[in-house]
Amino acid sequence: MHNVQSLDTGRLRGRMVLCAWWLVAAVIPAAAPVASQSALEHKSYMPLVMADLAPAQPTPTPQLTPTPGPSPTPGPSPTPQPSQEATVFGMVMNSIAPERGFDNLLAAGVTWIRSNNALMWRDVEPVEGAAYQWNTPAMQRIEQEMIRASQSGLKFILIVRGSPRWATTPYQADCAPINPTKYARFAAFLAAAVARYSQPPYNVVYWQIGNEPDAYIFSKDSGYGCWGVRSDPYYGGRAYGDMLKVVYPAIKAANPAVQVLHGSLLLDRPYNPQTGSGLSARFLEGVLLAGAADSFDILPYNAYYWGYDLNSADWKTPYLRNLLATYNVPPKPMLMTETGLLCDPGCPKLQAYAVGRYYARALSYNLLGTMWYIYDSDQFHNTAMVEPQDPSVPRPAYVAYRQAVTQLKGASYLGPLEGQPAGVEGYRFARPEGTLTVFWSSKPQPITISVDAGAVVACTAWDSAPLPCTNDAGTLALTADLGPMYVMAK
């Protein structure tokens, strides 16, 4: 167990929002059986200024029956079969534009793309029932991003947020639960947006209903959060679920082919039924109890780590899969829509080491994608992969990203690298030309890897630099370190 202190900092969601970051200790096992994985620590991203003004929420009759026992705890869980080709490589950009380095990101092999710009309901329907305003400067900007992503063949995720004040009464902020009497208006707006933007030249397939809805309600406007109610035993999740049940059919009626994403979960810590801590983790339980399990297609979440947590792994994927199983919900496709290694000041080499780790793990977890936050800006704890003042200048993380794509694209997950010393984590993948092994260690140490006795091997570092390695009758003697190493055996 780690003991960490809280600190205050800012968070960028299209603009700076004052936040407090509580880093909470926990002991969580890794999702896959990895010899190196010790107790994991997770981070909380919670607002400093909050309002707990929610009116009492109705308690709907549960439509799902959880299996007996306490709330889910992280651990082994049902995992869908791996896809045949890796398309997990995602990125969040401050702006999807050539002047922000978009062409170089394409060259790196990105598949998924998400922008800090969003479709704001308040901008399109500022007056209830009036004509939709699609031609505002903000809408023209996001439309250009949609077109650019579509023309580049990318999977673009469009975030829908920013409710008009007339829809959030009694709250006086656009980042707040929508009044239930306005769910139908929101559904009509989404249906119109889908009808407009799921067609050429925009071709938006992935529609996300808010970002981090399980955060507290804010007393002022914000780019994330909005539905969390501390006084509710399911933290406002039932109201969000009720909303999804209204808007999902309208979206699908407008275009059955689009995919609806639940708002990316903050999920700052797991719920502990003994102490009552981590109540916000019950938000998704509330969604499921509201009967909304079939009112979203993809379940996304966000996960960050600090630089000194380089060796921590994602606990959220198994936690969420276990929760779905507890409520008898079939496995949902999952996306990590924001991740990154946070450093103040910057830690470019550690971030480069993290990149290969995160994408190898994403494949082992069978995620649809993992999206680094953020490609072209340092305003969120110095996570840019390029120099923000000159996006044509790459940082080590960009080099690591290109190497990860080169090595892992088209790979299928085979299983963990087993039988290694403590501190070593690794995975094996099948590629058309042979078997790829990816591994790293929490400290420099010698390891051995088994391959076919007659295999031709090639070893490269996190930055694609060649490394010496020799197949000695089916055994490779190597030195594992913080940076991922890729071993191809043909």
C-alpha cells in the first residue's frame, strides 16, 4: 500500500478548471496474471468547488438483479475474446488541426481520435424549442474536425455536453444533471445531431454522452462531470441511466448504425462496502439499476498515473467487468478514452516508457482503444507528445508511440509472459510473421525468454533502436529495464 498526499492543481477540458486531486491508497490486483505486479495505487480527479444541491431522486424499481454478495472488487473477470487486429491506438488532441501536428499524428499510425472540442447543446439550442443554430463559430470548428477525421479514416469520438440553463433547472450551471422534464428535448436534439453528423461529409459513428458524469455536480460551468450526487446511494447514476433510456432510442432511430458511448467514467476509487468510501464508484451500479444496461453500446473510462507510479497498472477494466457480471450484464466493449503519465515538471523519458506499456496492456485487456491525453498541449501536467509551441518537434513519447504502433499493429494477444523475476511484466502476441514478446521491468535485471530453437530473432528498444540478442538453442538472455523491449521471433 502506498501513502500519498493530496494536492491542488488545474485540469484542462477545453479550458482550465480548478480542481483538487486526492490520490488515494488502495491494494488492487492487476487485470492479467503478471509476476511483476504489486499492489496498485489509483488517483482521484475531483473538483475543488462543488455543490450538493440535488433534489431528492426517485428510486426506481430495480430492473436488474445483482448476484448475492458485496459490491464488486477488482480481480479476474470475464474477458471477451481478443480481436484479430490491433486498432487500439488512440489520441486526444486539443484541436484536430494541421497546425497542431495532425499530419504527424496520422503518420504515427493513430486509429482513434478525440478532441477537447465538443458538441455543446447550449450553443445549438440556447432557447428551448427555437431553431437549432448549427452555424456558430464553435460548431464550424468542430465540424471541420469531424470532416478531417473522416477524410483520414479515423474513428472519431464526438463528446456531447454543455446543457442549456433552461434544461438544468434548478441548477445554475451547464454542468449539472438535466431536469427529467427535459430528457425528451435532449433526445430530440441528439436525434437531430445524429441525423446531421452521421452522414457525409462528417460520418460520425461514435457519440459520447458527456465526460466523467460520475464526478460531482459543479457550482459553475465545467467541461466534465455533472451528474454525481453525494446524498444518493448510487451517486446520481440512476438519473443518468433514466436519461440514457430516453435518448438512446432516439439516437438509434436517427441512425441505427451509430454507437452510443456512456460518459467516460472518472471512477476515482473502488467502492468499499465496509467503510463506505468510494461512493462515486456506485454511479454505474445506479445506471444498471435504472434499467439502462441496454441504453449504451460502449463503456469508456479514464485512467491517469503520476510519474512516480510508472509501474502501476490499470485496475479499472477488471473492476468494471466484474461489476457488469455482478449485475448479470453481458460484457460491454470498453475504451480507455483518456490516459497519461502526469509530471510536474515534465518527465519526457518516463512518459515514453509508459506509452508502450499502456498499449501492450490495452491489447491484453482487449480494449477497443486507449487514448493518450493529450497530444499537443502541456496544460494538463505536461503530457504532450510534441512541443506545444512547435508541434512539428516530437518528444520521446511520440517516438515511443510510433514504435508501439509499428510493433503491435495487427497483433493478436496470446497471453502474459510468465516465469519471470519479480518486477518484470510482459505479454506475447501473434503476428503474421511470427511471435512478438513485449516486456519491461521496474528495475534493470537479467531475464531469459524462450523461443523456438530455430527462430530468427530481432530485438528493439522502446525507441526502435536495435538491441543485441542471440537465440541460444531456444533461449534469449536479455536485460529488462523501465523501457519496453520488443522481441520478434520468426
